[in-house]
Amino acid sequence: MHTKNYFEKLNFTSGKKINVSKKIDINFSNTMHWHPFIEILLSLYDNNEVTINFTEHVLKTNDLVIIYPGDLHSLDHVAENAFILVQFPLDLLMIMSEFNSNFSVFSQYQCIKYDPSNIDADRMIFLIKRLPELYFSDTLFNEVRIYSLLLEFFVKLGQYCVNAKKEEFSDDAKTDYKSTKLITEACLYISQNCTKPLTLDDVSHHIGVSKSHFSHLFKKYTDMTFIDFLTTERIKRTEFLISNPKAHIIDIAFDSGFSSLSSFNRAFKKIKGISPSEFRERMTNK
């Protein structure tokens, strides 16, 4: 467990809202830290090491990493020119309701392994590789052009995440196609609507099966109860919100779908192992 965490500020140049670079800040290399903005990393070499929320990833060339606000992470044993790096505020995406409602789906897939046969993954690589040249050019409206490429990137990332979610439930040869499709649809629906007062009845009605049948299928294929899955999706949404020291925890709790502060505190501690306030203290401890 890393006990010393660092906060990294985002400094924009020339008033721009998006940073693109081929050099990482070596001050944060080999150091667990966090920041309040999105960071996309495209690995330019094999064996780059990235740790996100204490999960280690050994990367190959063209692997992608997406780090969201509040994620504790470190770049270990990497050269200054090991990545193409893109940084921008989450607000640039959250203003769109589709990204907002699907955020918990995106955040489940933070390391995208390069697969040239995967059209979405291949396109994402191409889009990120276009950004440095555009960023440092004198092209008129180059920041708008970069923003448009980033939007296309997240469209492709969304398609990748949805397909990956479906594949998670289709790997088991014992599961029949119809049931797999139903549970996949249920998981996506829960992820997209987890901030609402969602019930078992709501989800079973959405996929068109009885409550008891859905409950049985869901437990079988996900190894989680509906409530456990819903709670986990809500907690995922709170992690980057807590990183904002100005945000009140009670507001975060209600905005994430919890009915009370006490239920949020219990759920957060059960899943993360520490209370929301302790989590914030660790992230903001310089």
C-alpha cells in the first residue's frame, strides 16, 4: 500500500483546454499520484509499466490507458518519451448526457490492449497518433479539431467497452445465447441508470422477464446480486467526484443514487475498505 500520494495540477498552455505531449512529467514518474482531469496514454514502447488503483499493467506498443479523475496511478520504470499523453478536464465530456449516463461502463475498461484486428481499437490508436502534430501546428481552429478527434475517440471507446461487456458473458460455453444477451442488456441498463432509484422490478421489466427469473439469471452470470452490482456501479461514479475537495460528500451521495449519507458511507467502506472522507484525505494528502 502506498502511503504517500501526490496531487498533480493541470497547467494549460496559451489558454487551451487540452494538453497533448510526447513527454511525461518525470516528477511524477515512479510515484503514486492523482489528478482531477482525464489522461489518455498511448504506449510507444513495450514493457512500460502503469499502475492504476493498485492494479499493475505491463504494456506493449500501442496499448492504451485511460486514467479518470481521482484514480491513484503511477508510471513505473518508463522513459520520458514513453507515451503520447493527452490531458483535459472531464467537463468536456460530461456536458453530453450519453457520456454521463455511460461513465461507469467506460471506467471499467482503463487498459485497452492493442489488437489490429479490432476495428474500434485500431481507430483509437490512429486518432491519438494524429493529435501531437495537430497540437503543435498553426492550423486554424486546431484545438477544435483536436476536440473533434477526442469525441470520435470516445465514440470508438464506448463501442469497444459495450462489446467487451457483452463478451464477458459469452465466454462460458454453458450459457445460452438468449440468457447472455438478456444479462448483458441488464448490466448496461443498470450502469447507465445507476444514479436513479432503480429497482429489481425496473430492470426485469426493461428486459422483459419476471423478477424471480431475472434475479436467478443475474446471480448465475455475474456472481453478484442485483443490489451488489447496483451499489458497485454507484460507488464507481463517486470516486472521481470525491477527488474534488470542494464537493460536499452528502451531495455526492445523493447525486450518485444513494438514499442517505449513512447508506453511502456503509457501501463505500464495504467496497473500498475505507470511508469516503478517508479516501479523500489519502488523495489530497500532499
